[in-house]
Amino acid sequence: MKENRKVIIIGGGPAGYTAAIYTARAGLNPLMVAGMLYGGQLMNTTDVENFPGYKNGILGPEMMEDLRQQALRFGTEMIYKDVVEVDFSKSPYEILVDDGTKLKSDSIIISTGANAKYLGLDSEKKYSGYGVSACATCDGFFYRNLDVVVVGGGDTACEEALYLSNICKTVTILVRSESFKASQIMQDRVNGKSNISILFNTHVEEILGDGKVVNGVMTNTGLIECMGVFIAIGHKPNSDIFLNYLETDSEGYIITEKNSTKTNINGIFACGDVQDKIYRQAITAAGTGCMAALDCERYLSNN
């Protein structure tokens, strides 16, 4: 392995693989530190029908393998280790992976993503992708004209419920506390939808199913029959190891310059869900991966 790289990409998924494709084709010989669980959140997703180019849809892991193979085709070098420490105090930047290897690079592209927060129930894991989802935009289409539940009380939960209300027969929002945390305008919008109902002081105790798909939830107040459960209690960006160096917002999302993937440190770029808390889609992650690669290429050509 080379002593010093031009660019290292930390993390896989649509953003990282796209950045790899672009930097490899630009002759930058990127090294991707993909992680032990490479591929991002789509590795835990079943059908993906909203990514352009797959007219019949595709399984999430299959799409990630397509992107991985495309990155490899153009010469991306990949190692499947986790980064445990970074030193961004000076260039070349250093990263330490879990086998003790130190790597150096003139530039870094961060694409470590974010993980949806879940309730922590065994049944939630059992039915993940088979009735349990953390993304209405991704999976709502599969529940058209069906009854669904949204868990959460913030703006995200309201946004998910509003989106689903245009697709599903009924939407029931379960709010653990006695009131919403959501902004007033979002509360007004969900209250104005005839097919959205709201249950306060209600939490999920168990997600029920027939062994294959969800058919209801048991709450502290009783049984609710439904075919889909959307968990909307927030996301956690995978940015902890960068916090000593990079500017983040109050939730830990890496802050990038407007219309750019540049961070507060020259030569370090962030793309995908680790810096995007608004859209959080595979296609937008891939788009920012492209941006990061182009920003990185320009940086290297001027330094």
C-alpha cells in the first residue's frame, strides 16, 4: 500500500462509491476505507424503486454491489477496515484504522453516513424491511392504500406522516409524550389531514407480524392494526471521530460551505448523509459524492 495517497475516501454507500468513481476516473488513484459494514444503510434495505436507472427496482445490497464494482473497475483501491482515529491538524492528513495501520493523504472525502435511531425492540429488527422503515420517501409507495403507523413527535414525524397521508389509507402518529415537539406549522398541517390521527402518551411495546410481514403494533394503550411502521425519532450522523477537527451543527452533522462539500479544513470534504439532514436519499447522496470528488480534484490541482 502506498505511503502517501492523493485522496482517501472514508466510508462507502452511494456518496462514497460515487466519489470513488469520479476520483478514480480523474486519475487520482483513490483509496476507500469502506469499513467492516460497507455499503451504507442500503445494505439493510429490500426493494429500491426510486433510484434512476433501475426500471424494475433493485434490492439495496445489489445496487450497492453494482456501485462498488463500478468503483473497482476504474481502479479504486478498497480496504474493509474501520477508521478509529484521525489527525487533521496538518497535511498530509492521517487516519488510523482498526488493525493499527496509519494512512496518510493529501485530501480526505468523508462519506460515513448517518444511522436512523430506532426503538431498540427485537421485533423491530425482525421486521426491518418487511413492514418497519425509517424512510417514508423511500418506502411509502409499498404501503399505498394501507394503514400505517408513524412513531415520533417532532417535525420529522410530521413530515413523514404528511407524505404518507397522500399514499396510505390511514396514518396514525404515536407520540410518547402529552404533546408534540414539532413546530406549530407542522402540527397544524397534520391536524388538517382527515386521514391522520394522533395518539398522545402512547408508545410501542411490540411490533406484531405473521413471521413474514408486519400486521400491527402493541402499545401501552392497546393494539393498533397496521401494515407498516415508520420510525421517525431522528438520525445520528457518523461523525464522532471527526468532532475534534471539523465544524458540526448541534446534532453532529458536518457543516459544509454553501453549494460545496468543503469543510472548515482545506482539503477535507464531506458528502452524503453525514452532512445532509434534509434529503437523506440515495440519489442526493450520490450527487454530493460527485460534488466532493470534483471539489477534491480542483483542490489537488491547485495545491
